[in-house]
Amino acid sequence: MSNVILRDTYNVLVNKIKELKKEVRENSKQIGEAADFGDLKENGEYKAAKEIQAMLFSKLKRLQPYLTAIIIEKKEISTEVVSFGTTVKLKDLVTQKVVSYTFVGPVEYELEIYPSIVTFTSPLGKALVGKKKGESVDIELPKPSSKFLILDIEAAS
């Protein structure tokens, strides 16, 4: 699947990238101030600021490619089957526990937008994608396999 992103996620992504760029500017000032303290080999403040800089650049590098992803509007999300952008309510037929998962991509996971995220590339995601309400699905999980009944499918919100 090519890079797709929900409209709400895109809006959060744009704001997060703006925040990160602001943090990079602030961090650059901190690096300059720390460098003024002298010997960089034994300058803890400088080393800490450089580590923060590396972390900020790494996060920007991971997030920026999603700015060119295909944006999916909520009205475009089909709730006929489990797919990208849906929230699915499942009943574990072994434990009788009811759980809900939102099926999204890696950027939604990275930004921690939704509770109980499952990426469509995960084993659980792959097992459920394309299934309909009322279907039961056997899923091999790290712990013993389980059987789930799909109770409901709705657009993620």
C-alpha cells in the first residue's frame, strides 16, 4: 500500500513538524551557547544539546515524507470491511473480552493520535483487513492464537 494518511493525521503532522522545526531553532541556540563554554570534548551541555539535535533531526526525517502522502478524507472510508482508517470492535471468543482497534499506518502510530492503534502491516492488521462485520477470524498472536468476532466497523474519529 502506498503512503496514505487520514486528514486529521495530516493536520497533526503539519503542526508536529512546525513544532519540531521550532525546537531545532531553539536547540541550535543552545548548542551555540554551550559551545561558548569552551573545550567541546569535556562540555556536557554541548554534548547533551548535540544529542537532542540528532533526535530532532531523526524525528523530522521520519515524519517529513508523510507530507506527500495521499490524504484520505473521513467520508472516503468504507465501513463495509476492515480497512485503513476504520475502528473495529472485536470480541475475543476465547476470553469474551471486547476490544476496539483503529487501523491506520505508521505515521498515526508515530504521532500516537488514536488509542489502541493497529497498523495495517501488523499481523493483526493483515489478518483483519478485508473482513466484514459478523465474520470470525482466527489470529495467530505471540501468545496463543485466538478467535475474534467482528462486532462493528466505523470510520476512525
